[in-house]
Amino acid sequence: MKKILILFFYFLFIFNSQGQKFNGYVVTNENDTINCKFFVGTNFIDKKIFYPSSVKRKVKILNNKGEKITYKPFELVSFCINETDRGSYKFVSVQADNYSDFFHVVVEGKITLLCTYIQNMDTSEIPREYYYKNNELYETDWFDQRNQFGLLIKDNKELYEKWMDSNNFFKLRQIPEVIKLYNESLVTKNN
């Protein structure tokens, strides 16, 4: 009985959390930008808390003509959802994934840090990180993350050596900062 009540409230929560409309835009495969409102999953209590897992495989919009449209990853280059509790979220679809998911762009550059999210029963979300470089999508194994990520930045010898020296420099949780440094070093090198 207890499990049935928990499931009832969970599904009640999920169904009630789909109504928030956020402003933003989509970019179609024809490079048309369409301003729109997004129908996305939000927190039951605070409608500004957006759940990125709600747009992993499709996104529903309301365009300026009042038409409701559902897009799948193979139909869009990207989209951006604005005015959430954490600001704007940009999502992209990538050929390396056969356009099956939308990925949240965390850091953008020569190496782009992308995430998908899985929603837990407690409504928290677990990020799954991917690295996009040279039109390839990489996912690292937690047990060998330092070495696998190191291969992506090996062409920057100084940063690579600091990354591999885990005792004195970067920790695993600092991957976004390392990606930013890597991308900035390329801009500096080209100027």
C-alpha cells in the first residue's frame, strides 16, 4: 500500500510539472531561428526550476502563430530555453549521436562539454557528461576518467601535464575549468 501511495504521488507530481512555458528559440536544420515558448518539465513547487531531462528526446514549443510543434533531435540544430532558475540552457543535436538526443551545452569551444540528464525518483537529476571534439562524441569511464580525458587535451602539452599530475593541480571535478583553459589556449595561440 505504501508503494502504491508513493507511486501515485510521484505520477501526480510528474503530470503537474509539465505546464511551465519558458521563452527561447529554436534553430532549424535550414538555419531558421524561431522565437517561441517551450513546454518543459518543471518542479511542482517552483515553476522556475527546469528539468533538462524533460527535453532529452523531444521538445515541445508554441510558436508566434500559436501553433504547438514537437521537434526531435534530427529536426533541429539547437535550441535555447531562457529565464529558468539557472539562467539560459542551450541544447544541440549532434551527428556523432545519430541525432537521437538533445545535449545541454555546458562549455562550448574546440572541446565542448555536453550533458544529458536522467531524472531520479526523488526528482533530482543525474548528469551524464560527454565531450565533443572534431565531430566526435566521447564519454569517459569513471574508473579511468583522468587518462581518457587526458587524451583529448594531449595536444596542449603544458595543460596535459598539469591534468595528469592529480596531486598538485586539477581534480576530476574541475573538468569544465580544464576545458575552458584548453579552449582559451587555442584562441590565444591563434591571435
